[in-house]
Amino acid sequence: RPCPCQPFWLKGERRCSVASFQTAQRLRSGDRAMPKQITEIRQFLQIARRKDARKVTIKKNPSQTKFKIRCSSYLYTLVMADKDKAEKLKQSLPPSLQKKEI
């Protein structure tokens, strides 16, 4: 049986692994592209108010705080070094958005 991720003209040439088949499927569907880093707080808040924004993950490190918003097509990240600004941003996130702190 030929591999479903190969073109029809290469039938029986070479079998591929399950992992490469899943990778080919992901590339075809355009699913889960690389995360996008946001540098502006205002732009990040606009993304947080969108309808496709599902959850925000807040990761605190000693030197910085990372905010990650999962939307339908991308994961958007914002890195803040100032702890006071990070706390204000955390308070200004929409209450309907699911929050997870790490």
C-alpha cells in the first residue's frame, strides 16, 4: 500500500514514517505556525479582546514576565522586563479570558 503523503507518481517508491505523515498533514493544513512576538502593549491588548482569543498564560521569571495568548491561528507572546507594568497589564486583561499562571 503506498504512503498517503507521497504524490501519486511515486507509488511504492519509499514508505514514510507516521511522524513524517503527520508533519506533511500539518504543513498542508497550515496548522500551528510559529508564535508571533508582540512588542507593543496596546496591540497585545487588542489581540486579547478578539473573539478567537482562548486563553492567556503568564510565565514569571526573576528577570521578566511573559504573556502568551492562544488564538485560533497563532500564539502571540509579549515579554516585559518591568514587573510593575506586567502587573498592570495582568489587571487589564479581559475577565472573560481564561488565565493560567506559571
